[in-house]
Amino acid sequence: MPIFTQLFLTFLAIGTLLQLWLLLRHLGHVSRHRNQVPGEFSDRVTLNEHQKAADYTRSKGRLAILEAVVGVSLLLIWTLGGGLDLLDHFWRSLAWEEITVGMLFIFSFFLINSLLEMPFDLYRTFRLETAFGFNRTTPQQYIKDRLLGLMLSILLGGPLLWIVLQLMQGAGQYWWLAAWIVWMGFTLTLSWAYPKFIAPLFNRFTPLDDGDMRNRIQSLLQRCGFTSDGIFVMDGSKRSNHGNAYFTGFGKSKRIVFFDTLLDALTIDEMEAVLAHELGHFRYKHILKQMLLMGLLSLLGLALLGWLSQQPWFYNGLGISQPSNAAALLLFMLAIPVFTVFFTPLGSYLSRRYEFQADDYAARQTNGEFLVQALVKLYQDNASTLTPDPLYSLFHDSHPPAPVRIANIRSR
């Protein structure tokens, strides 16, 4: 067995066992604390709500375990099992132009793989989310979303993939640098275009009505020195009862979006506090920092791909008998998560640090207790567990555990 194959299997086994162990720890911890609301929440969260969150967490966790096992199995079938090699030989047998063959090879893989993974998404949407009262997606809406997503993948991803394959074929040894420039340009363009042209294809966005809430929000924006393209309400309730709020876009195209479900759940004071938290991300340039970090990581990743694409052992070690640029690109996308999963805690730590900073900012701009009240309501409405396993949370969670986060706000 080639050395790289042994290395790939070793990292895959360790990473998979680690993920399963963390999930089992998490489920056990949530189960042990199911019958008692944490003391600091006992006056706000009922036992029934707490138990619903625990049961919802356990159901999602059990599904995640099954998804992890099936995902690893599919990865092995596609690579060492010869699935990709078989698909590659099929398209090569048509004797079409190399870049055309490469694009069809990659697109057909993602189409087939998404169909193989679709049962999990269907179960999650129409069984799990429905069982806990969250799902509002109809089968017609689900099919429409899937087809629209496929169309956008072809219209947006197709030209990008064609350019990258062209660069890999004809731009010389440092093609990866040119590809990185193209990728960054594509990412920035997409960030600009998403709020105005892409998101409205999936949801309806209406300006927030005039009134006390809009006046309070406008006053908060002025105090924080934030300008935007507008404040919008999204019809998130047509797919789910989960609530959220977010910023999207950048420059003059950035806008504030509230889910309609969130407006129904929170008071004006609580909404102002939630928005202040989001403004904290803007104030500390968290989005810009994340974009710069992702830009650096993508540059390093493409440089690594540029080297790996010239190594025969890279293809042979992952089940491809005939090297090609398309195969190199696809193998890299499949293999790199196997080796980088161990860095997940670093990303989670950085995200939690940003959340603490945004909470601190909100506590200075508004009454921090209103933010606490809003967070408790969000935990209730979204059935988020108040008792995650500490080690699982440390590894995976982008937001601090509820008790830690609320204690930090009150300490400010």
C-alpha cells in the first residue's frame, strides 16, 4: 500500500473516531442534565423547554453520527474504492476536449454525491425538524430550492471552474497565484451581489416598517456610525420557525436582515440589543478579518495544490490511475478536510472570541440585560441546549455556551 494511502487512512480513522467520540460525549452529557434546568436559567426556562432542547440536541446528534459514518464510507468508495476513477474513465471515453471532460467530471461527481446525501437532508427537514415543530418547508418549496441551487451552481460555478482549469493547463508553474486572484475577485463579487440579486431568489425581503422599532434602530446605527443599504425583514417563516438576524454584503451594499420569526419573539429593547451585538462584529471588523484569513488560507491551499498536482503519488494514493488537472482539483477538495479537521478548535476559538467582543460592545451600547433576555428567548425558540459537553463545545461551537456567554455579559 502506498505511503500516502496509509497516511490518508490513518488521519481519516483518527479524525472520524475523534468526531464520533466527541458526539457521544455530547449526547451523554446532555442526557445526564436533561431533567434539571441550570440554576441561572431556572426562573426563565421551564423544565419542558429544557427537555425539548435536550431531545432535539440528541436527535440531531444521532443523525450526525450516522452522517459521519456514511460520509466516510462514501469518501472511501469515491477514492480508494475506485468510484472517481470509474467516473473519470467514463468521461474520458467520450474523447472530448480536456477542459470540457474535466468540468463534466467534477460537476457529475457533485451531482451524484448530493443525490446520495439527499436522504439525510430529507429526513432532517421533513422528519426531525417537523417532529420538534420547526419545519415549514413544503415538498414543492424543497424541490424548488434544490433546483434553484443547482442552477446557480452551474451559472456561477461553471465559469469559475472553467477559468481555473484553463489556468492550470496554460498558466505555467505559478498558475495557482493567478487562480487565487480570480478566486478572491469571485468571492468579493459574490459578497456584493448576494444581498441584492441572489438572496431574493430564495426569500422575500421587505423594508422594516416605520415605527418605534425602526426609529430605535436608526438611532442605534447613528450612534455606532454604521451606514447600510437598508433594514429588511426576511420571510424565514416560510421554511422554518427558527429565528435569526444577520448582516450581509459589504461597502454600500451591506444591509441588516431580521427573520420575521425573530420580530415576533423579541421586544423592541431586545431587538436593539441583538442588533448592537451584530454591530459589534462590524465595529471590530470581524467580517473583514475573517475574509483576510480565508484569503490567506486559500492562497496557501492553492499553492499546496499546485505542488500536489505534479506528484504522481497524490493521484495513485487516492485511487486515480490517470492524472489530470480536474482530478487533482477534486481529490484536493476531498482530501484536505481529512488532514485539517484537527484545526477545527482554532477556528471555533477565534469565532467565540469574536462573539465575546460583540457581546461586550452590545452591553456598552444598550442595556446588557436586554441582550441576556433576547439570548434566553433565542435559546428557547431554537431549542438550543443549555448544557453542551464542554469538550465538544470547545472543539465545535462557534458561540460560547449559554451560561458562559450570559455570565460574561452580566460581568460587563
